[in-house]
Amino acid sequence: MFGYRVPAPDAAMMISGGRFRRGGAPFRVVVGHGTFVIPFFRKARYLTLAMQEAEVAETCVTRQGISVNVRAVIAFKVGNDDESIINAGQRFLSDQDQMSTLTGRIFAGHLRSIVGSMTVEEIVTERQKLATEVLDGSKGEMAKIGLTVDSLQIQSIDDMNSGYIDAMAAGRPGPGPVGPGGTAHPGQGPA
């Protein structure tokens, strides 16, 4: 039918050019059903609501001053409520690939901050705590831009070949000269 549009199941249709908008939004949001879009007077554009992912690979410095590489994957999407869809539409409608880029940058900043407040031992043994703190810290920022995070997975943590994590696994307190019996010489390993 002429002028009747239906968004895909994983998309929101944004209709601009009319007076009938909710809450001062610059467009009307249509999700899950179709509507008439009057040609020439109104324009329909589509925002994806599908799950997306962003990868973060960040070099962070721990509370002990040890550099570690942390790799994580974030699964996110535009929120289901109209407010989230409007916020995301205002920011990403013209360039939806920016969602992954901005999400990665937000999480990289929070990851650096949280890792900086933890020791290497805490990071390695309490990955879930690290992921939870990063998620909690970024929730507010993500909501402002209309995105929700479904999961954050810490994929890997490495100490850039400094030997600290290997020494932890071997039961030593850290890298440094090793004496008889596999123990570090006093005063030569990290405190």
C-alpha cells in the first residue's frame, strides 16, 4: 500500500516531519507494527535494535604499578523503551556503526579505572568482580545514550611477559631471582 511502512522485528522506525511527537522528541517511534508515512511531508528511518558487540583491548596499570593487558567483549543493544530508542536515535541514527565504537571507548575508560584500583592477584582470581564493577560503573553512561549491556566477558588478562602472573601460578610472590627451593630472595622480588 502506498506510504505504509513496517519496521523489521529487530528495528525501530523513526518518523520525522510531523507534529504528533511524544515528550518533545524530534521524531515518532514505531516498533512492532506498521504505520502510514505521508510521502514528501514525512521521512522514515530505521534504527537497529539487534544485539551488537564491541571488543576492548586495553593496557591498564594496577594498584601495584604493574601493566596488564585486558581483553573483553561487550554484548549490548538499544534499550526496548521509547526513551532509550529516542536517545539512541538522536545520537546514532545517521551512523549506527558508532554504537560499537563509543561503547568500546566507554568500557575502556571504566576498565582502566577499575583495574587501577585492584591488585594483579585480585584481577586474576576475581574476574567476575572486575566485570561486575566495570558494568556497574558504565551503566549510567550507557543509559544516557540509550544502550543497555547484556553481558561483559573478560576474555584474557596478561602481564605483557613480565612474569608476574606466571610467578603467581607457580606459588611465588612475583618475578625476581629465585633461590633454592623456588623462593624469591628477600628484598629482590615485589613487595
